[in-house]
Amino acid sequence: MNIFKNNFRRILRKKSSIIFMFVLPIFSMIFSIVVVNNSFPLTVGVVDYDKTELSKFLITSIESSCKVVLVEEDSINDKLINLTIDFAIKIPDGFTEDIITNKTPKISTYKIKETGDTTPLSVALNNNINAAKNIARVAEGDYVRFYKGLGLYKNGSFNAEYKTIEGTDRTQDKLLQSFGFIVMFMMYLSNNAARLMLEDKRYKTYPRIFSSPITAKSYMFENILSSIAIIGIQVTLVLIIAIKVFNLFLGSSILGVVVLLALFGVCSVAMSVAINNFSRNLGQSNVLSQFIILAVSYLGGCFWPREIMPGFLQQLGRFVPSTWVLEGIEKQLLKPDISAIYLEICILALFSLTFFLIGLCRRNSVEN
């Protein structure tokens, strides 16, 4: 195991490895804690084309629990994607008139995805609209009676109370985003470790190694094993620090998260071996690995929820391993049962096997 021990020392001597191994994952966790601990009410963008007493009442009724901002309809999608607002409501022109005349107007709502944060808001809004419809039925088209009934209702209306609960969707979203960055740093660390073989080739270490009793298979095996061991240490330390130091809630069962990250570590090492075996030198490896790691991170949702990406990119993301590890972690944060992630475990194992076979086939073809 001389190659294994030597690689271990070489990896740990690199400043970039220490940064990807400890500094950046811990920084992403601290960022997650700051965001979670400073959770704030939803920011709701409102487009009011009706501008009546009823529409103003609907807006006022959500102001006690949400931050309401008036926005232009054309800017809703951009503001949702940029996270300037969490939810948007459009009250159409003629909304109140349709209510009073017993028609069925609709308020349009916009959001990135369904979460527990927006559900109480939607329920409260629908309750107030249904109350207005009931008042309109009693008023039978009489505007004066309708607004009198609305005034009485306003004095007795209720407000939704919002509380931040550990383990809710909003908290989990932030934690999942933190795991997205950790997954990306795992790929960078794997690539750093796998590049040692290219460095051996560049600095003419190959002839000296193979003049010793070490075989090519043993050299490759110990290189891969040292990379996996480094990733294993990274995952273990990051999870220990997350749970023991920062007291982060990582779901009711940590076993599933550990299994997923360990499998993804093996997968990222296999991917790095394939990248380096396809590269002729360190320069080509740098360019290729940067492009592939960033593409896998983008498509897998390491930087943002996959739901905000166009449909074809979401489908394309099914072909990268980062998607499956993050989906598995999301399931584990919601359900402690490891049987819920069997599919993700199998797919990550298949990715690992495929990358190893691609890398080894390429190496054999070059050696032949």
C-alpha cells in the first residue's frame, strides 16, 4: 500500500485539497445556518388591476403575516427566479364586479414550487374570497349591501399565524442548497485526487514506479482507493461538524444521507478517473474537469432548485449523478426510511460502475 500512503500525503499537502475538503463545505454550512436562523416571512408580490375596496381588503389581510410589495406583471417571473419575491398574486380588472354579480372570477397566483410556506397563504386568500362570494349571494347584486356585509366581515376576519418549525420545507430547502454546494466540492476534491496519476505521468514518475514490483493494476487500484478514502474522510468530518458543532437537523435518520454521500463520493472519483484518463495532459484535464463539474452541478440543482429550470434542462438533469444524490437527500430529510431511496442508491451505483468502465476502457486502449 505504498502508493496509497504516498497519495494520501500528497493530497493533504495541497492547499486546494484542504480548501475543497473542509473550508468550503463548512463555509456553506455556516451560510445555511445564517439563512435558516434568520428566516423571514414570505415576500408576496401583488398586481392589483381591480383597485377596489375588496381587492385592497384581500391585500391588507395578508400584510399582517407577509411582506407585500406591488410589482409589475411582466416582472413576476424574473422576481421569482431571483428570489426577490416568494409568491405572487394578480387580481384581474373587474374582479369585484364579477364577485358581486355572482360570476366566478379567478385570482392568478405564481410560485416556484409548492411548499408549506405558501399553503397557509393560499388557504387564507381562498377563505376570504369564498366569504366575499357568500356575501355577494346574500346581497343579490346590490353593491351597497355587499360592501356593508364586507365591512362586517372585515371586523371579524381572522389572520393566519406563521411559525418557523425545525424540519419544515423552508428549512429543508436551505439545507438542501447547502448539500448542493457540498456535493460540488466533493467533485472538485475527487478531481484533485485523481489528477495525481497525470502528475506522475508529467514528472516522469511512471518509469520509476513500474521499475519496482508495483504492477499497473495495483498502481491504479491504490490510486482509486486513496481518492475514495479522502472523500470518505471529507464526508465523515463534514457530517460530524454539521451535527455536533452546528447542531443542524439532517432528518430523523442520518444513515440514508451517509449512504448517499458515500456512494456519490465513489461516483465522483470514478468520474474524475474517467476525465483524467481521457485527458492527454494536466492543462486538458483542468479545462475538461471544470466544464464537466460545473455542468453536472448546474443540471443537478446544486445552486438552485431544479424546478426553476426549463423543462428540457430538468430532463437533461436526470442523466447526471448530482440530481439523484440531492433527490435522495431531500427524501431522507422528509422520510427517515432508507427504503425510500433504493432507486437513488441503485442509480448512483450504476453511474459509478459506468464511469469506472469508461475510464478503464480508455486507459486500456491508450496502453495498448
